[in-house]
Amino acid sequence: MKNKNLFKFLLKFLFSLLALGYVLSHINLKGILTLASDASWPMLLLGLLIFNLSKMVSSVRLNIFFRVLGLDLKEAEALRLYYIGMFYNLFLPGGIGGDGYKIYLLREHRGQGIKDLVSATLLDRISGLSPLLFLGGILFLFSSYAVLYPWLRPLDWLGLVTVIPITWILYKYFFQRFTSVFLSTVSLGMITQLLQLFSAWALLTAIGFDRYMIEALTLFLLSSVAAVLPVSVGGVGVREFVFLYGFTVLGLPADYGVTFSLLFFLVTALSSFTGLFLRHGLERTS
């Protein structure tokens, strides 16, 4: 099993490496280094701060699901657990992932049933994904991409009017135990995604990108969906490819998009690394 998990990780790593190599071969690497080195530190720090604030809100959302299961986790404890999951998702090879490790810890130290924990963590992902799709759909309508790809507009409208009702249906018929927290968890998911957008805005502003902001934020949300696909390590290569293509079709300098994407990964990595130091604290209090 360990060999199988390691093989999967190596495949993801290879895919990320190839995708990132492709992107870097189509842009000016010196331009990226210049943009990154000249970036505004106050705006970069603001982006880092807002990103971590979004994770705090996500932690509160996940803890709501855990409370439905009867798990009495303090918010500080739930936050530690969330950062541990982020670390495992981003840095460690294998197939367990951050969600799997959170389930393991709660099963091991709290005796909670695996089926309930899987339902809670899966629904936590869904309650974050549906607001992301909703906001992405709104930004698309106001972006140049709606003009460039008019055939996507009806599909976009269809998604806008159905994504939240579909999420409710999932709660109602597949996760009935959690229907009482539908409104609060989806609302917190919306706040999380809005904070992520503000974090992205801060990073884009830091590198001096002040035009076509709606297009860049649309691509950011699209790349966030693409990064969820289990084909890369931490979304590396996937995000950059989305920005390379998205900026190129509009005739925008792709250096800005790829630089932003790499900076966002750096912010994610720095934040996730906190989980390494918080793991033992959670185990002592469990």
C-alpha cells in the first residue's frame, strides 16, 4: 500500500513538473523574477494575512459539522486540526491526504466513527466548492471571457441558478443529519471564498497588475477548481497553466498571471507549513 501511495505521489509530482516546465517554456522567466522581486511587501503580507483569515473561517465551518456529530472541539483545537490537514495535503507523499489524516486523528483520539467523519469532511468540501462555483459564475459574466465565449453564457446562468439548490439537495437526501447547518455552513463557505478573492486581489496588486482584475480573479477561481483535481501536487502546474492560457487568449502578459499563481502557491505553502508545528499540540489535547 505504501509503495502504491508513493507511486501515485510520484505521478502527481511528475505531472506538476511537466506542466510547470511547459508553462515556464512559454513565458519570460526573467520577467517573473523581476515581478516577484519588485513586488510590494505590504500587499504580499496583506494577501498572506487574508488567506489565513479565510482558513480560520473554514475551520469554524468544519467544526460546525463536527459538532453535529457530537464532537466537542474548541475552536483553537479545530483550527490546529485544519492546519495539520493543510500540511498533509500539500507536503506529504501518499494517498492519505489531509482529510484522511484528520479523520485518523479524530478516530484515534476521540473514538468517532469513520463513516460520520468521512461524511463531515466530504460535506465540508462541498460547502466550500459550491460558493466558489457561484462566485466564479458571477465574475465570468462581467469578464471579457463572456464576450469571447458567448456560448458559455447560458451554461453559466444555468450553473448560477442551480449550484446552491443542488447543494441543498445533497444535504437533504445524502447527508440528512447535517441539514440543520446548511445555511450556516454554505454562508461560511461564501465568506471563505470572498476572503480568498481579496487575498488574490492583494497579491495581484502587489505585482502591479491593476488592469483586467475581474478576468484575473475569474481565472483564479477557475484554477482553484482545477487544482482540486487529483493530478498534481498542491495544484502546482495546473494553476499556472490556467493563467498562461487565460491571459494569452486576451493578449495579456502571461508573466503577471504565472507570477501571481506562484506567489499564491508560496502563500499556501507558508501557511500550510504551520501544521507541522501544530500536530503535537493537537495530540496532547486530544
